[in-house]
Amino acid sequence: MKILNTLLLCVALTGSGTIQAQPAPVAASPTVAPAATLPALSLHAHNMGGEPFEVNALKGKVAIVFFWSTSCAVCRDSLPELRANLAGWRDKPFALVTVNVDVKASDWLAYESILSKTKMPPKSLYPLRQDEGRLVPPKLPLTLLVNAQGKVVARFEGRLAPEAWDGVADLMP
């Protein structure tokens, strides 16, 4: 798999409300980090029903983890593309995890409520809300590519990068 112009990032949302970022150096040419050095995904979030999200739900699946806010136009603009691609990968071991970071949970719940009335959510979609007291990533949207072993292999800030979808394809069995 090729990782182009990206940094690896371990997002560990800690109890103290901080985001631990451990960027790895990027070589001048496309490279793949050794599997032993890849950071594991750590995420503290809950679903619309208030149940905590278990990262183990992604075991055996390639995943896109997308941090977003209802106040971010680029984020909202990216969600239809994410859901469309999820539908395209429906027969593969793929999951989409959307992590809302709004200050007010009611903004996220209102958005998801409207969306659920217009579309049936796909089976491998995990709409989540980051647990209270967590910090927002420095730049939104933030997209993480996670391999089937639960390791973060690529990080993309801003608009969805085509390399994210290339990475999904490269990681599929």
C-alpha cells in the first residue's frame, strides 16, 4: 500500500480531554510504515442511543474514521461522498465511522435525525459522538484510514483525499 504525503497519527482521546498525536516522519518517496510501528486506534465515543463505541467492532474491517462538525461546511459536504462510498463497499469488510465533535450534542442529534428520515443508514455505518470533554482535532475534517488489524495507517486533514479511497482499496483482502 502507498501512503502519499501523509503523516501517521495515533488519536488517543484520553480522560484528561487531550488528543495525543504522535506523527511519524514521512519519507520523500511513498512508503509504508512497518506494521509493528503503526499506532492502534483508540476512540472514546458513543452512538445516538448513548451506548459506548467499542473499537473491537471494527476488527477484521478496513475503516475510514471521519471527525466532523455540523458547523463545518467542508465536513457536511463530505458526508454524502463517504456514505456513497460505503454503499459501494457494502460487500467488503469495510466500515465508516463518523465521529461528531460538536460542542452541543443536540446539533448532532438534529442533523442525524433529519438524515435518518431521508435515507436508511447502511449496515457498516457507525455514526458516533465524541465523549464529552474531549478536544476537537486541530483541523476539520480529519480522516483516518484504519487497517483490518485496527492500526491507523494514514491521516488526512481537510477535504477528503482520493488517496484515502486508494488506501481502502489497497487494504482490502
